[in-house]
Amino acid sequence: MKQLTLALGLAVIGLSAPVLAADKIPSQFHGFWEKAEMCETAMEIGVPDTGAIIDSDSISGYEASCSVEKVTQVGVNEVTVNLMCSEAEGEYKRTDNLKLYDGQFLVITYENYEPGSRLVRCDK
């Protein structure tokens, strides 16, 4: 009986623990994300102004293009992404937190900054 209790306890712990050391951003975060009122303009020029274009291997925006180094699953709809970014001034490392709300809104928080705006997935 003790072994069954221990096994069930370990199973519950395993189900609630974050998944570590993935190297791909999950598909529910992929897309062209921008503030709702800015989608049309951003889609016309092909680059979000305040949002991001996210796929499994990268996050890019107006000034920076970043490659994924590591993805940590924080919750069902939340990941932390370690990135190597480049822009005109050079290369740097950055950590982003991506949190999806109701499968419709994305909030990106950069390390040491307040959470960003609520972004929507823009249609092509």
C-alpha cells in the first residue's frame, strides 16, 4: 500500500512539474502578433511595430531578430524562452516570457521589464 501511495504521489508531482530544456517554442505561440489596432498596418509592411513574429525557432520584431536557445514550459499556456538576439548595435542574450490568455491574447514580458501589451494574432 505504501508503494502505491508513493507511486501515485510521484505521478502527481511529475504531472505538475515544468518541462525543462526544450529547444522549440510550442505551436500555440506561433504567429504574427501585434496590438489589435495595429494589425492591418503591420501586416502591410510585413513587420510588427510593438509585437512579434514567433515560430518554433525564433522571435523577431521591429528591430531585433532572435534565435531560440532554450524553452522552459512554465505552465500549459506559458513558456520562458532564452534567446540570442541581433540588431544594428550587435548581438546580445535575452529572456522572454510568453503567456497566452484564452488562446487569443499573448503577453510578452522581457526580463526586468513590465509585462507588454495584450497582443492578438493578426490574420494574413
